[in-house]
Amino acid sequence: MAKETVLVLGANGQIGTELVEALRMEYGNDFVVASDIRKPMEIHKGPFEIMDVMDENRLMEVVKEYKVTQIYHLAAMLSATAEQKIKMGWKLNMDGLLNVLNVAVECKVTKVFWPSSIAVFGPSTPKLNTPQTCYMDPSTVYGISKLAGEHWCNYYFNKYGLDVRSIRYPGLIGYKSVPGGGTTDYAVYIFHEALARGSYDCFLEADTMLPMMYMEDAIRATIELMEAPANRIKTRTSYNLAGMSFTPGELAIEIRKIMPEFKITYHPDIRQEYADSWPKSIDDSVARKEWGWQPRFDTARLVEEMMNHCKDLV
Ligand code: SER
């Protein structure tokens, strides 16, 4: 097998933190270059470059210097933050992606991964078992940028033959990193607050059902997709991917099975609007059929894992 050198952009983020660790196990510490706009909180066990994805020249330099063969481009602004900073959100999410796609073509990078999101769907999309292909009318800047990004990926695949692969992540929940500025973030913070205080004040209503996934499944999906033979990847926009679906009320019931005294209160804010425009559950049959996707974690197992691991953090 040819030696791969992988570059991860946005390595300090919620996904990046865990993905760098997993990729380093797979390809070796020295062959995974982590990069972010900020210095890492913890010392990385391998190469690290401070970089702004908006700086195409610097990106090109790093790709050439390390002879990068794969790029995972994770640097983006999430739903709630992008609504506060519309132009910056659009610019970072769009120009960042275009820089990566251009540099990948220019430097003959063999594969690119870019995350899309359930936020590409909107109020007119079927909410239950949302199909791979359907009407999409995203109502957030973040969702608009992700939907446009999906089509840019498809464009670069068709026009330049760039092997770009993507997943529409549901809300991601893990204990090794925290999200920032998203709508599904409540499902991470609830565990930290439950263990620190025994209670949580939720910014979504009790009955807001959203698609979610345990980080271990998400990381495995990402690497499985990237390692699948190219001829199995027929979808070059982005794949629907499902793990589980639950509401804050249901999550609280699961937490109470482990911590009976846990209390939850609800004070929905603007993020309720974004959540209401997104699917409740996802049909991921295309990913299952094309590259064999299978989730392993359901809600009960996720809660058990999160309560166990977050205990060590408080
Ligand atoms: N987790 C993202 C958010 O809440 C959606 O992809 O913004």
C-alpha cells in the first residue's frame, strides 16, 4: 500500500480532536499533520501547523512540504455562531472549502474529506426518515453553506476527477472534545452538567427530536468512507448517515436510569428555530448499500458511555 500523509484542517475542533487521534493510530503519528488556526490545548503527538484555511498560499506550502496525499477539511463555523456572523460564516465555510478543493487539484492530493450536515435540510424536507435525495431548503447560513459545499464537491469530482467524499453528520456526541456554536451541542453539555451539578437547563424544548450519533461511530464512519474503494462511492455530494434519534426529554429519562436525581429544565432560545427546521430521523440506506455503513451505538449505550467517561472530567 502506498504511504499516505494526511492533513487535518480544524484539528482542535470537536471532530478534529478525535479524528487526529484515530488517524494517527491508523497511519502513524508522523504521517498525520494536524493543523488549526490556534495552538493546540494539548501537545500533539505528531506534526502540527498553525494555519488559516483562508490563506490558500500557506495551505499550498504545507501540502507541498509534507507531500500530503489526503486532506480532511473540518474547519467551519457551526449553525448558531454563523447566524451571529453571517458574512464571516459564509466566507469561512465557502472560501475555506474552495481553497482546499483548488489546492487538492493543483497538488494532486488523492482524496479529500469534507463534512456536511443535517442542516442542509429545511422546513420543506420530509422530517421522518429524511431520504438521501429530496427537497432541500436550508434556513440557516450554515445549512446554505453546507448545501452549496456539497455541490462544489460534486463539481470538483465531475470536472477534475477529485476523489472528494462527504458525510452529512447528525449531532455528534463525544467525551473527548466539546462542540462550539452548534444547535445539537445540548446533547454533549447535558452530560457535563448532569455530573457537575445534577441538573441541566436545556435551550431546546423537551420534545425536539433530532438525529444524533456517538463520536466513536462518526469517526469510524469517516475512516470507513475514506478507505472504501472509489468505485463504491457513487454519491459525490454527501451521504446521509444515521445513528439514533432522541429528544431532550428522552435523553433525560435515559440519564435518570443512571442518575435518578437528575433534573432538567427547558428555556428554548433561537436555536429552537434551527432545530425545528431539521429532520427528526435520517434514512441512511444509500450509505449502507454503497460502502457498508452500520452504526453500533444506540441511545442507551451512548448515555452509559458518556456518563462513565465524563465522570473522569468533573
Ligand atoms: N451539529 C451542527 C450544529 O448544531 C449541525 O451539523 O450546528
